[in-house]
Amino acid sequence: MNAIWKEPLVVRSYDVGNAGVLKAQAIFQFFQEAIVVHAVHLGVGHEALQKLGLILVLSRVKVEIINLLVWGDEITLTTWPTGFSLSVISG
């Protein structure tokens, strides 16, 4: 079980906008996908948390964009846990 996760990704045609660069929405979809895979690897994926009546919520993201990505670019997204907190929301 590795606390640091590296997820290789490829920018697909539908991830870019009219300007030909990666859309902001796609960036966050990449994060969400990597986080879900990492959580499963750490044993805190959806099924494990559901048994406990809990859900995983991404509450903070730090993004550093050095170069704009275009269709076909290959990247590696790195995630790591920084801790957790338990929030209870009742409706």
C-alpha cells in the first residue's frame, strides 16, 4: 500500500476545448479519477466506506499548471493523502 499514487493519463480529444488545450473541467475529472483509484488502493474506496455509512469527499485541490496540455499529451498525476476529517451533515 503506497501513500503516494501516480496515475498515468492521456489527454483525449474530448478533454480539450475549442482552443485546443485541456479544459478546466477535464483537469478536475482527472483528479477525481486518480483519487478514486488511489482510495481503493488504500482500502478506503466507495465500497469500504459505504459499509461504514461514510463517503469520500474531495475538499481541497492544489493545482500547479506549468504548461497547457493538448490532445495526445501524456501526463502523470500524483496524489497523496494529507489526513482526513469527519464531517456529519444531516438533512
